[in-house]
Amino acid sequence: MSAETIESRYRVTGMDCAGCGRKIDTAMRRLAGVEDVSVSVSSGVLKVQHGGAVGDDAVLQQLRNLGYEGEAENSVAKTEGQAHVHGAPGDDDRPWWATAKARLTAACGLALLLAYALGSAFPAIERYVFLAALAVGLIPVGRRAISAARYGTPFSIEMLMTIAAVGAVFIGAEEEATAVVLLFLVGEMLEGVAAGRARKSIQGLTALVPKTALVEVDGITTEIPAETLVIGATILVRPGDRVPADGDILEGAGEIDEAPVTGESVPKRKTIGDPVFAGTINGNSVLRVRVTAAAADNTIARVVRLVEEAQESKSPTERFIDRFSKVYTPAVLVVGALVAVVPPLLFGGVWSDWIYKGLAILLIGCPCALVISTPAAIAAGLSSGARRGLLMKGGAVLETLGKITAIALDKTGTLTAGKPVVTDIVAGTRVGSAVLALASALETGSSHPLALAILGRAKTDGVQTPPASETQAIAGEGVEGVVVGERVFLGAPQAASKRASLSPAQDAEIAAFNAEGKTVSVIVVDKDVAGFLAMRDEARPDALSGLASLKGRGIRLVMLTGDNRRTAEAVAAGLGIEARAELLPQDKLRIVKELQAEGFVVAKVGDGINDAPALAQADVGIAMGGGTDVALETADAAVLHGRVQDIPDMITLSKSVMGNIHQNITIALGLKAVFLVTTVLGVTGLWPAILADTGATVLVTANAMRLLRWKPST
């Protein structure tokens, strides 16, 4: 790649199968100045990398040469690691019946009906009217075949069709040839419908984001296009409105329906400081939100972008099918030729009969159903997962997930929420609610995680926080101040014991909490122990059930954490898994390598920078949704909504996709094998032959589309 490389993106219409993608890839690489080409049939995107010498006109003309239409989407200039993007995405929103393929299919169908009518009325011109009807469908197909051969793809599906149709004319089967071409065009049109449906299933997410937003500046509210929102802007979200951008709540609280984005059926309670996502629906309260991401970088835009990029990455099965099909099509031509000439030459067969059978074999051998069997299923699987917050960066990742035999999980932020909470309130000389009130009074205004845990519990329990004065932090001990005329101290048990006497029973209870990995803060009021609070970063609500689901599949689970051994073992014991504690990033990497050396296929799940090396080493790295950008970039997959249950769901989706692929391959090859035998035996002819191909293609595509309706079983 040169010092400065331009990556130009184009939205291609009419590119509906892997064969189309290969033709475009081959033709684009023949353009002078092109350095690399990437074609995503699933998303309808063509990327061309060049040194700046290849213009949009040249690329679009090459597409037109092959019979496709295109539109320049944007260009990315990459210089010394920086990228600058220009342009806006475009899309073909025409209904399927208004596409060029649908119009050609309709014209060919009408021509065939007219030929039947005229042929019946005027038998003398029957041959000529069928030839005219054949020309309506075959000439465009033949032109595409010649163009594909001219630009590097001689063995295309169009070439097989053209040879078969022309050959049929020479043996007097022009009526069948016309019907065969019509069935071929119907199959192509159905491929286009299915491909468009898969494409829109993920692109439709962008429609969830409203077009306009209410921006508040100096108390004045103005409606502006949502795509022009800048980071830091304050927006007003009214009850029932969709949130126009990712952001944090500045004012207000209420229920947010995240179902359109996450699939979660129960609305979530959100309050000041909580994040909200573009496309979600505000409930019955007014919210003021500070924008944290531009339109191009909001959660939905990132999901769409990652899925489109993922669909360009081929799985091992897909790469094998691609290699196989490159040999398969020329081999079919050879077999068809041998069937046509060997029996008449060596065994005295009738030339017209065996040429007819040879032409039928060409149609049976069309590789469309076989080639589309894998990418159609993978594209549908990736789209279905993305709509539920399960992002996988390509078919290879999707395929490997189903083979996982061991999972290493981070603790903080992965198995736990990453935020400590008050788990226990123990009364001393004061009742529990008074203990909590005194503690929250001293911690008001603090941003320390333990302080936030105390304040959060007070808010949840509806405890009124009295005012505090003369508050001061005492280094290494805690915080002290005056609350309602009483001097109050809040701190570690060792520091509290300098100010008040802890009873043996209280010492034992504190030791028991410590053994469970909990942090204890003692409240002392005028030399008396008022009580104490125990706090811990608790496991996520679904962690136990999610891990149980994984163990039920026979997957080995191990928790890797940099936290102290006592806390780690307490959390792991509650979840029923093995723990490795006090680990540095290189230790986590070493353990993943050791598991791989033992023969395990390893997934690593984490959310922090210290997880990045292990995420990269693992067979599949999975980032939790609230994680750092480093973790998300390094990982192969992401669980956007931070649910542990999403990990077994992701594995289930992988197995569903691979099962679908195996079904598709069986359908594609099975139908061809059956009709190959019946054709050679003379039982079936050209019509059933093209139905074997078109029918298999439609069945395979329809089977793959079932994955768009996939839902977790749990």
C-alpha cells in the first residue's frame, strides 16, 4: 500500500449473489492503479483502494460494463494512520417489482405468453416467434456473459445459460430454451429480493433514529436535523419521542424502552448520569440529555458499520466453497461436453438426444445455489445477532464460536457490574436506616465508588440525607464531620477501632464480610459504634444462569482477575467457577495460551485495556458492551448490552448458522445429484434442469432467511 491510499466506497445495485461479487472483484482489479478490492454482496458495498489515480467514473463505468449500477458513497483518505471521510451513504430504495431484473423478467414472461398465443394461431411462424421471445431474455444475459468473460470471468453462470440456450436452438428446442431463460430470470429476481431483505434487515436499524432533534441553547429550544448534533450539545427528549443521539441524562428520570435496539422487552429505569442510546423510546417523562457521540458514531451507526465490515470477512467454509466453485463450473462444462459427444461417437447414440442431455447438465451444474449457501446464512446470522446486541466481526468468528470449549472471563465489568453496591447494613447503637442516613450525609458530593454506592442505596431505600458540616477526609482512614450536632466518623474498621470499641461479635461479623470479599465501613458517633455497611461489586443479575448454561454445554469456565485473591474466590464461589486472581495483563495472556496448549478452543471475555492482549490471543475475543474502546477494537465479537446470558446465546446462534449452512449445502448438491442422474437416464430434460438450479437457489435462500427470525431459546 502506498504512503497515501484512498479507499473509495460504492453502493452497487443488482449484485445479489457471490458469483456477482467475484465478477466485480476480478474486473476491478484489472483497472490500472487499483491496489486492493473488497466486495460485500450482503451489504451491497464495493471498496476500492488506490493511490488516487482511479476516479469514480472509471469504477462506475466498469460496473456498467458488467451490467450493474453503482453510486459513489464516500472516499477515505488514509495518510500516516489518519483517516478523513467525505460523502454520505446512498441506497437503492426501489421496491423489488421496479428493479431492472423484475422488468426484464416481466418482459420475457410476456414475450413467452405472446409466442404461445401467436404460435397456436399461426403454426407456420411458431419457430420464429419463440426465437423472438428467446431474444428478449437471452440477449441481456448473453451480453453479461460476454462482458464477464472480457473482464476476467469466462466461466460465469450467464455463460452456462447462454451456451445451453443457443445449443437448444440448434437442436430445435427453442420453446424450451425460452422457458429455461425465463425460469433463470425468475431465479435471479428472487435472489435479488432475498438479498435486499437481508440487507435491509440491518440497515433498517438506521431508520430508528429520528430525523430531527430539539436542541436547547440558553433556555431556547430549536429543532435541527439530528445528523448535525455535536458532542456536548443539550437536547430535550419529550415523552414518547425517540432519543435522537447517544448521551447521558442531565435532568429527569423515567422508563426507557430499549426494545428497538436491544430486543429487551422490559423498559429500563434511567436517571441522572445514566446513558441513553439513539433510537430508544422515552417513556412518560421529559429528559434533558448531553450528547456523547456524533450521528456517525452512535451505537446504531457503529452496529451497522461493524456488521457491514463483518459481512466482508469470509468464514473457512465460505472460502472453501468459493475455491470449489472455481473448479466446479469448468468441470461442469467438460462433463456436459463429454455427455454430448462421447455416447454418439463411441456407442452410436443419437446426436440430438445426447446434445440435449449435455445442455441440461450445463444448467444443472450452475453453481448459484452452492455458492450462495454459506454467505446467505452468515449474512442473515450476523444481521440477526446485531439486532440483539450480539456483534461478530465476520463469518470466521461466527463459525469459530460454535467450536468453543473453554471461556476465560474477566471479573470486574464482565461477571460483575463494575460498580460496588451496599449489600449489608448492620445496626449498632442506631437502627439501619439511621446508619445509612449518617453515612450518606458524610459522603454527599463525593465521587468515590464506595461513596456512590452508599448514596445510591440511600436513594433506593428512600432514606432522607441530613446535612453535614465541617466534613474532612482523613488520609488513609475515612471521612469525619458533624451531622445534626453530632460528630460522626465513617471509615475502615482499623481506623474506627481508634475511636470506639468494637465488640468481639462485631469483629467476627466484619471478618466474615471480609472473607466474602466485601469492604466494610464503620460509622462511629461520639465514641459509639452506630453500625457498619458492607459493600461489594456484585455479580450481574444474569451471571449465574448464563454461566450455568455454558457449563451445561460442557464448556470449561475460568475467571481471570487482577483483584485480590480473597475477593476473587468469594465471587467465583458464588458463581460456581474456577478463579485465578492477582493477575497482570501478561498473566492473563499466559493462561489463555496454556488453555490453548491443552487443546481447548478458547474464548476470552473482558472489558478493559488490561484484557486486550488476552482478547487478541484467544481464538475468539469477546468484549462486554460497557468496555473500553481498546477492548472493543481488539475483540472479535462484542456483547453490546453487557448480559452474561448473551455469551451462550451467541454460541447458540453460531450453531444455528452452521446447521443452516450444512442444510443448504445438502439441498444444493442433493438436488443436482438427483437431476444429474435422471437427465443422463433421459427421465428429465431442460425444464427440470433449470428448476433444479433455480429451485435449489430459492430453497437455499429461503432457508437462510429463516435465521433473520432467530431468537435466543432462553
